[in-house]
Amino acid sequence: MAKAISLTDDILAAPAPPPRASAKPAKEAPPAEPRPPTVPLQIRIGAGDLKAIKRAALEADQTVSDFMLACFHAYMKR
């Protein structure tokens, strides 16, 4: 239990700090664009290729699914 303190004029005159729940978050994320509905797709791939794909997706700051979809679209444009 909290220890009792004596109430002085200085303590009573001090402004109350705002509640933490009302504070704005440090960074506000931009609103996400709505995505179309998706369906799962599974492929079998070698461990070395999988590691290379994951690394390339990470360097492109994308998920593996988004990276592979971008690769597919680039291939189809050729």
C-alpha cells in the first residue's frame, strides 16, 4: 500500500500530470492501404534458395510474399 503524505499548500497547488493514456504515441503509422483478399500458395524450394529469397526480401524491406509477388510481376512484364 502507498505511504501517506502530508498535504501542503505547495502540493495542492501543483498541476496534476496528464494521464498517460491520453498521450499521443511516439510515431503515428500512416494508414494502411486496403489489400485485396488473398489465398495461400505453397511451393517447395531448396534451403539455399529460400535463404537467398528471405535475405533479398529483407533488404528490399518487404515480406517474402510481397517480394515474390513483385518478382512474378517483373517476370510477366518481360
